[in-house]
Amino acid sequence: MWNLGLEQRLMWRRWQGPTPGSIAQAAQLTEARAAEPWLAAGSQTVQQQALRDLDQAWRNFFGGTHGRPTWRKAGVHEGFRIVGAQALRVEQLSRRSSEVLVPKVGWVRFKRSKAIPQFKSYRISRDRAGLWHIAFAAKPDPIPAPGTGEVVGLDRGVAVAVALSTGELTSPARPGPKQAERLVRLQRKLARAERGSNRRAKTKAQIARITAREGDRRKDWVEKTSTGLAARFEVIRVEDLNIRRMTRSARGTLDAPGRNVRAKAGLNRAILAQGWGQLLTRLEQKAPDRVETVSAAYTSQRCSVCGMVDASSRKSQALFVCTACGWQANADVNAARNIAAGHAVTARGDGGSPARSVKREPQHVRPPKVA
């Protein structure tokens, strides 16, 4: 239903006038259900809600807050949303299990991961591993500030996901060597399998289960880390990073192909596996008005003790030794201390002056090629 509504919206032409909106599409849906038995076999509530969600997606796009609505793919975007009175038909069976009345399906039992809050809608979705989930839409109360006035800085990296100015290092749990080796074997098996075969479908499901567990571990780490930071510290300062631009593909075009494409792709995967964006989003939700961003310019090259800015002080990925005062510390912790203090410097090293907007540390300019 989403794809049908999207196809109709994309038929807009300047000389043909506007395409039907959500109200007109809902009326057309009633006529289509009377004419097509395969549409009538589905829930009208689910189908109408898909059209409403599509209309909201277009509103968000034209409002500039989201991207253009895209096609939904079978096996990837499997799910639907229930709102209104039908969403309230949920009953608790025991301490851990409940059941929900799904339209056109009946009562379905599910296991609760936490207490069900006050909600007005829920969404049932199926992940790539074949597992079904139900999520109740609720806006939780923010975590109250501890009142200590303590400020913490967060430096996000690839080797260590988050380094705190207090000296703590934390990262999501990574798959073990046996699991990583099994994933590589399955990916090679998938590359040899014939498209459309049962073996290929089975291999894809096995890979999906492994990647789903990795995503679950990352989400669990994000929730626990964000809750702990919001409860322990009054102000949380993070470096201002444009993650979307940092993880942009380096493939280029046919006329101007990119360089070091495989290395850049590996770096992109490593960045996305650390959950930088998810952590910042959850921090802003759990600690509203207490999360501040600091320019990332030169934070890893500045000594947090004497303020000297020198690129040679960064001896390695994990070691920082100041060339001026000799102070030595973990490089990520040193950067986190600069972020906690709100120190962002210009290229001249003027600490305390407003820094120019730089999304990443300056890179060395490559010399021009000589013909």
C-alpha cells in the first residue's frame, strides 16, 4: 500500500495538476478494496495508516527535516502501525507475557522486555533475521539531572567508541573471532549461490541473524551508556561531527573514480558499527537541554594541561605526549578533556577564541600531480 501510494504521488507533472492527497487516496482505497479481492483480504486500518504515514513522510520532506520518501522493499521494510481504538486492545497474561489483537490476524502473544507505558499506537515489524517485534510508541520522561554541576566530555573514535574525560573507555560488544569467521564463510557462500535458489535464501537468513545480534548488542550498549551519562553528569559535551558526510562513499563516478575506495568503505563500516549517531540521539532525548556540542577542530592535538597545539604530540592512535610540558595520557581521553572544557582552537592555536566550523581534523593537502 505504501508503494502504491508513493507511485501515485510520483506521477505528478507540472502540466497535469496535483496528485491525490491522503484524503483522496483513502477514498480511492475504499473503491479499490471493493474491486480487488487481494486488497480486501488485508486490514483496512493497516492500509489507511500506511497512506497516512506516507503523507506525513512527504510533509517531513517538504518541511526540510527528512529525506524524500523511498520505496519499501520486501524482506527489509516489513511492518505496519496500528493507531486509534484498535491499538488499545492489549491484555497482560502473566509477569512476562501479554497478547495483542492484531486486525485480520487475531490475538498474538508476545514477551515483554519492559513494562508497557501509556501509549496510543504500536508498530509490529519483522527484521531481516525473521523475528517479529512489537514496539509501543511512548515518550518517556527525561532523566533528572544529578545536580552536582559536573561536566563530562565525550570523544568518539573508531578503535574506542567513546572516551570520557574522566578516563573511562567504552565500546559496544564486538562479535568473537569464531562468529566473525563464520560470517566471512557465509558471505563467501552467498557469493557462490545462485540467485533465487533456496540455498541463497537460507544463507541470507543465517547472515541476517548474525548481523541482527550485532545490532542488538549495539543498541543495548547505547541505551545503558546514555542512561548512565544522563544520570551521572549535569552537562554532557560531545564533538560536533557530521557523520553522514564522514561516511559518504568514495567510489566517485565513471569519469572521476575515487581513490582508496576499499579502505574508505572499511572505515565507513567501522564508524557506523560504533553507534555514534544513536548515542547522541538517545542522549538528547534522555538529557534534553543538557547536551552541548563543541567544534572538533584540533581537540586531539591540543594538550589539555598546558594548551599547546602540536600535531606531533599525537604519537599514535592511543598515545598523546605533549611536546611542550611532557604530559602523557591516552590520546582519546586527552581529546575528551578538551571537549569537556569547551576548548576548540583555530589553526593559529588561539585557545579560548571561537573556532571556525570544522567537522573533522585538518588533513594534509596532497601535492598536485605532475604530468
